[in-house]
Amino acid sequence: MVLLGSQQWGYLLAGDTGVKLLIVIGELGVVLEQNQKENNLQNNRNDSTQELLLQLVENLRSSDQLNKKLEALVEATHQLISPTCTNIYLFEREGHYFCCRMGSQLVNII
């Protein structure tokens, strides 16, 4: 809501000035509405991201098997950032090399 005031009683803007003011107020309303929608979308994304991360932590904590934990991590990664593929490599100390332990090809990604 926009409230305009004047010290003069019954004062109205003349012709073009009134029209221009109405255009500016209308555009301001459009910008404010767009900002509100963007804020709502951002808040919804933040809420869903937080829920997904909390679910991931719970899945990692509740599973005893390393493969199940890695699968949960790959699935969460795909839900959060939507990569084309994901691979998890573990370092083998004795051989001094990285070994692919889990990948998105091994997990059924929705």
C-alpha cells in the first residue's frame, strides 16, 4: 500500500504527473511482488535442502554397511546438485592409488 500526503487540502496531481506517478507505483508493486516470489522460492529451496541433509545424516548414522552409506551419499548428491554422474574414490594406502568404491552407475538414481 502506498500512502501519499499533501499539506494542501483537496490537492490532486495534474494530468501527466498523476499518470507518471501511477506508472511508477505500479512498477514498484511489480518489483516488490517478484522479490516476494523469489524470496519464497529461495526459502522453499533452503528448507528442502536442510531436510535432505538431515535425512542424509540420519541414513549415514543408522547404516552399518559402508556401501549403504556411500549409496546414500551418492543419492543425496544427485538430489542436491544434479550432476551427470558421481563417483566416490577411496585411497588405498598400501598401493598408493585411488580405487572407485561407488558410483552413480551402481546406484538407482531417480
